Amino acid sequence: MSLALRNVSRTFNNVTAVQNINLDIKPGEIVGLLGTSGCGKSTLLRAISGLDNEYDGEIEINGQVTKEIHDTTGFIFQEPRLLPWLNVLDNVTFGLNGKRNDKEHRAIEYLESVGLIGKEKLYPRELSGGMAQRVAIARALVTSPEILLLDEPFSALDAFTKMQLQDLLLDIWKIYQSTIVLVTHDIDEALFLCDRVVVLRGQPGEVATEITIKEERPRNRGSEHLARIKSEILDCLDLSGTKS
């Protein structure tokens, strides 16, 4: 499913968070929105999702302009946001329509895809951070979203769990081929996961550059090619503040 942003800007209390964002995302593409804190990455994601419709400009899903929450869009937040009184299975099926047996069968399919078969009856308090985020991924996938939006979904996890879930995300993408938009401040994560990285900079945030990553998957996290792109991104972000 294609996605397009046309001159999207968002202002809060007379302060502009993002300004004149234009972006075209092809069906099945994984695009990263990368930048330092405060450049409007999450603001854009909320606009795309329909959770925030007070922006200027237009957002198109498959050529149709919309400001509503789209039923073919899934959202994975930084925190799992599981309901503590429901077990793993019920968290995944929560909000699904249909007969209970059908919903449970569907949920188990996705729990298997995230490696949680046998954990269906556990409650959130019994899960590690990585397991809880796997449940959140399954909950987002169970609606068969054609667009999957991720807002720094692995940032709270330790380095090894983060890499495991990055690998898992790519495995899931190979199966379902959702269009993915990933907000991250982790350059290595963006380079490992994405087909294209959109670098946002400034306050208000604007597109500084777009970088297409042509290295085939599976990628070597330590490759010289990715290291050169990382250096390019760091130069663009200008963390030292030496550029005007």
C-alpha cells in the first residue's frame, strides 16, 4: 500500500513542530524517519496514523486523501501498552471482531510468528521487556495491516534483545510485505532495517536528505558500506552545531 505526504506541517500552540514535509513511500518499502529529539519524527507518525488530524497539508493512502484512522494501518509504540488484566492471548485479540474461536486461532498464528507459542496464558507482569514488545508486535499484526507504523519500538530494550527484534521484524516483513514507516534516533537500526532513510533536522523539523540503502539483506551490521552511510548521516545531522 502506497503512502504520500504533501506539504505536511504541524503547529502546537503557535510553535511549528514540522514544516513542509513531502514524502512518497512505495508499497512494501521500509522507510526510516531519523533525527535527533524534537525534530518532529513522532509528530509525523501520529499524523500518518490518523491519531492526530490537526496538521496542514495532505496525507494520501493508496492515492486517497485521509485524515482518519485507517483500518489497514497498525501502530507499534515505544512501550508495549499491554492491558495488565488480560493475558497474552487476550491482549492480542482485544478489539478484534468475530467469534472467539476465530479470533484466538488468528492470534495464535501471529504469536507463533513472533516466537511466543506456549506463552498465551501469561500476564504482562510475567513477561520480560522483549517478550512484551513481541506481544505488541503480534497485536499490531493480527489486523493484517498494509501499513505498519513503528515509533522507536525497540529503544527501551537492551542491545541484544533489540537486535533480536530487529531480525524478527525483517522476518515478519518478508512474510507479510507490509509498508513500514519506522521512527528512530538509532542510525545503526535505520541502516540495518530500512530501504530508505529520511533524515529530519531542525526545529521545526524539515527533510535534510533522503538516503537509499542498496545493500541487500541480510545485512552485515558492521559492513564498511553501512559505516560510510552512517558517517554521511552524522555529517548531515551536524551534532557539533558547526554548520549554519
